[in-house]
Amino acid sequence: MGSTHAEILRIAMVCKRTGLSRTTVYEKINPRSRSFDETFPRPVALGARAVGWLSTALDVWVATRSPRMISGGSNGMGQ
């Protein structure tokens, strides 16, 4: 996150940086999905069948998530 320039990340790195599965990432960008998240960064087209995400946009999105949001609101202690 200390980088000031944007890199384009492919799906494997997006999953690694966010802790989300590949399926969840694609659900977050699909407006028809129940998991759609309008705050999740949109991918950029790299070619006819390739997309990537700007690292800076992902870093901002991750930084704005609270631990409670990331875990789905449960702390594992029944609260």
C-alpha cells in the first residue's frame, strides 16, 4: 500500500489483496448479483477477454472496510 503509482492487478492478485474469492469479486461487480457492491472498484479492460483492477482503487476500498464488514458482521463469538 506504500506505492504511489497504480499497477494493474489481475484477478489472482485482487483475491489476494482483498481476501475475497474469485466468485465473490465478480459478484461484487455484477449489478444483478445479491452481492453487488457499488463501492467495489470496477475492472478496466486489458483486451478482448482480459480485465484488471487498479491497485490504488483496491487499496482504498480495502482501507475503507472495517473488520466487522469484512467478516460479515460476526466476530465468531455469537455477538
